[in-house]
Amino acid sequence: VILSGLGVLSLDRSNDPLSPTRGWRLDTRLEPTLIAGDDTLPYLKVESQATGYLPFGEAARTVFAGRLKLGTMVGGMIPEVPASRRFYAGGGGSVRGYAYQAVGPRLSDNTPQGGVSVLEASVEIRQRIRGRWSAVAFVDAGAVGTDQFPTGKDLSTGAGLGVRYDLGFGPIRADIAVPLDQRSGDAGFQVYISIGQSF
């Protein structure tokens, strides 16, 4: 039996929900959980993400964007925390260059194990080219740890380029990224297509 609650604090001081060019956002989530059964495990899952957007040039044609995400489980342990409730990283909204949830420890069959802590960071340079078209260069990094805090040995980094086409209400994006810390089972590159900026 799993009993869980959720508290969320969100602050949005950016100028657009899908394609911000200035301002910042902060999102913090607290999830107290009690696992009861043969063993009892209470823990607190804490996750916080901050993003910022800094415009340059006429009409904000160039935007520097940054993101930092931190998460930990106070009292949580592997393998007692169920796999569905662990932290994962990797994919289009996380660490590009890697498949979905592919960053971090893996089982012997290469399945992502997840962890009890996560660290992610991203930087992007967004450049409007002409009309509705923009280009993006980015570097993402992330780590998933089996301890309360990830360490440098857990870090995976990806880098890539992307294009954006403004649909009027927000951009459609296409990114291609390569893993800079490629492991067995990782593809040489990943392609992501979605609506809105990556963060």
C-alpha cells in the first residue's frame, strides 16, 4: 500500500508560456509518501526546477536560456522505493542526446533503474533567423543517483542543434543531439519533435 500527498509551489515571471524570451520560472514539489506492507518506509520526495531567460539585441532576436533541476528523497532507499516513483532523466525535456529515462544507473539488461536523487542543467542560445524560423544550440547535463545526492561520476552530457517554427501560439521544435558520454546501448544520436520550447 502506498499513501502519498502532493504540495506544489509555482511562480511564473516569464512573458510567454510556450516561448519565453525574458523572465524566470520556479516550480517546487513536495511529495510525502508512506509505503506499508511487509516493510514500512516513510520518505519525502522533493523536486525543484528553476529556469531563466535573458534577451539580447533588437526585439530579443537572441535569447540565452538556462535551467537547473534538483531532486532528492529524504529517507528513500533503493530498492525499497518502487521503480515508478524513482527519479529518472534523459529525453527531449530532460537531457537530450539520450533516450527517454536512459541517464543514470541501469540493470544488467540495460533497463533504467532510476534513483533517489537527480540533477539536471541546460543552457540554450536561441536565435531568430528570419520570419517565423529560429535556430537553437544547446548543452544538457544530468545525473541520477542511488544516494541522496548525485555525484560527478553519475553525470551524462549531451549537445545538439535545433530549429523552431513559430505557429503563432507557440513554436514547433525539432532537435538533434548526441551523447557526449555514450555507454553501451546508447544510440549515436537522438531526434526530438514537440510543441513549445524545451523549457
